Amino acid sequence: MHRRIFLFPFLLLLSGTVVYGQADTLTPGNYAFNLANCIQYGLQHQNDVVNARLDVRYSQEQIKEATARLFPHGEINANFVDNLKLATQLIPDFTGPDPNVKIPVQFGTRFASSATGQINQTIFNSDYFIGLKASRVYKDLAQRNYKRTEIDTRVAITKAYYSVLANQENIRLSRSNMEQLAKTLKDTKARYDVGVAERIDVDRIQVSYNNVVTDIENNIRLLVYSTQLLKFQMGMPQEARLELTETVQDFSVNSNYIEDTVNYRVEDRIEYGIQNTQIALNELNLRSKKMQYLPSLSGYINYGWNYFAGSFGDLYKHGYGASALGLSLSWPIFTGTERIHQIRELQITLDQSRNNLAYLSQQIKVEVANANTQYLNNKALYNTQKENMELTQGIYERIVLKFEQGVATSLDVTSAESELKNAQVQYVTALLNTLISKTDLDKAMGKIR
């Protein structure tokens, strides 16, 4: 029973750690890939990687946008007014004998229109220059996030790939057991037919054989699902046919290999570089807020026409030109104490980001220590389980031989087969755990790039 369920935790772990979609992979096909091919395919088609590449392009456009703000900006403004009823005002009657007498008069024309074109040029604005630097830092952040997405994709594909290989190995071992049990069952039935063996011997071995067949069927279904999960992590259509060209033996753990967990550098972790970039952004935010004390200077030039007429038909027959050239200066001398507190808030944010960098360094060291411990424990358990499986295989073969010679019972055969099956499950589990923990260790030390 253990054999049917031992891979579920790993499949759930893989499906819950990184959930990726598909991008630009609508055409199914047939693929024969090794691990390197799967990773390469994923880096081209996996949804998060594709979006991360688009983020890099987006950041490049932001740099161009920030640069374009320093270019001249032109605009045209126009209006049309129909004074349905001109406003009436009272003015002294200078034509009469009494200047205190007021008479109602109306000024202006019913129709008026104007059109003005203006060019504005920023001469100095601290926000523009700081924004240009910030956009370049943001591009660096986007590139680092793209790299982190690539690393996460490599890890997810690698773990899913190992899961498929472990399922294949489990099926291979189960089929080997089935072939041995099938031979033993056939021989036992033949002995029963001639009266040498008992019916209980046939039934016991038949039960073991049926269990192995069911295990193989269950593991085949697990293999189909784990392959689907691998394609999902790669961004490959589920309709595509994927065949792996490697077996789990190609990734056997070297018992003499010891990972160097002393001379690694925390700076090699992509998260360390991302945090450094975040510090640079916080520094620019603080600098931008401080430079808001500086004045802003801009210039403009415009030219336009004004039109007036008592009737709409005469409105645009004659225009009056107008033009202006000028400078505009804005200098926020005092804005209360609001900006002082904003600067202090940004300084606190900057200090926090620096503290986070120091904390991240310690966190990486702990992650490496934990990953190394898990890897060494899994590798030691793998070596033990591999030896146990080999010993149990030998025991099983000798029990079968004794059973055929009539000096062992069918209960001994089924018990030995159960022990062998359990040893094989533990071996494959230990192998998968070792491969996955080695991947986690390489990621913790920044070796996966």
C-alpha cells in the first residue's frame, strides 16, 4: 500500500511551490528531452519567465519615457464662445449734465474664438533627473527579478523531472517483482496440479501477484500525472507527447561527494542583489524628496489668434495675432513641516532596507546550513536503503529457491516479497529525497543561475 502513495507528498509539494501557466505553446508535438532540454524549453515558454522578459522590456520603455520628459512639449488650445446675451454694466453718463446718473451698456461681441499654440521646455526640475536615474535602477531590478524567475523555473522543472524518473524507477522495480512472482506462481500451480504443493500456497502467491499488478497500475497513473505536472512546469501543452531520454540511474548520488558549504558567497544569491537594488531605489526616493527644496524653472513661447464678430458668419474673417515668450519659476520656500517628516519617513525606510540586507545574509546562511543537513541526511539514508534493498533482494531470491526446493513455505515467500517491496519503496523515496535536497542546496548557495 505504501508504494501507491509515497510519491503524492512530492507531487503536492511540486504543484504547490511554483504554479506556472503556458505562453506561446499552442502547438503540440512530440519531444524527446533530457533534463537540460526540459529546462531550456521552460525558459523559453514558461508563463512567468515570458512575463519577466516583458517586464524588462517595460523597464526599458520607462527609461525612454523618463528621457522624453526633458524634450520640448507642444500643445494647441482653442475655444469658441457664443455670448447668447452680453452682460450689462452700469457706467456714468458722461454725455449728460449729471455724472451721477448711470446708464446700462453692453461690451464685447456675441461671438468670440481663439487658438493658441505653445511650446514648453523644462530647464531645471530635480524630479526629472532623479526619475531618470530611478528608471535605470528599476531596469536593473526587473532584470534581477527575471533572473530569479529563471532560477525558480529551473528548480521547479528539475524537481518535477526527478519525480517522473522516480515513478519510472518504481514501475521498473515492481515489474521485476511481478516477473519473479509470475514465475513462482506458475511453478507453484504446476506443483499443485501434481499434488506436491497445497492450495494455500497457490492462493498466497496469487494474492502477492495481484497486489503487485495493482501497484504497477497505480504507479502508471502516478507517472502520467507527474509527466503532466512536468509539462505544466515547462509551459508545454498537455496535448504534447513528452519522452524523457534519461533514467534515474543517470543521476545516481555519489557517496563520496561532499558539497562545499564553507566557501560559498551570500552575494551569489539573486535575492541579495535584488535587496541591494531595493536599497538603491530607497536612496533615490530620499534624495528626490530632499531635492524638492530646489526651484523648478521652465520656459515657454506661444503664438495665437483671437477672433471677434457680432455674427457667426463674420467671426473668422479677421484675426488678431498675439505672442508671448517667458520663463516660469516655482520655488516652494516653505510647506509647513510636512516635507521634513516625509524625509524622515524615507530615511527610516532606507534604514529598514539596509537592516533587511543584513538579515538576508544571516537567513541565507541558515538556509544553506539547513539544506546541507537535509542533503547529508538524505544521502546517508539513500546509501543505507540502497544496501538494504540489495540485501532484501538477495534474501527474497534465496527464499524463492528454497521454496522451489520444498524447504521453505509460501508464507516465507510472501513475507520476503513484502519486505522487498517495502525496501524498494524506501529506496526510491530516499533517492528522490536526495536528488531534491541536492537541488535545494544548490539553490541555497546560489549555484543555480
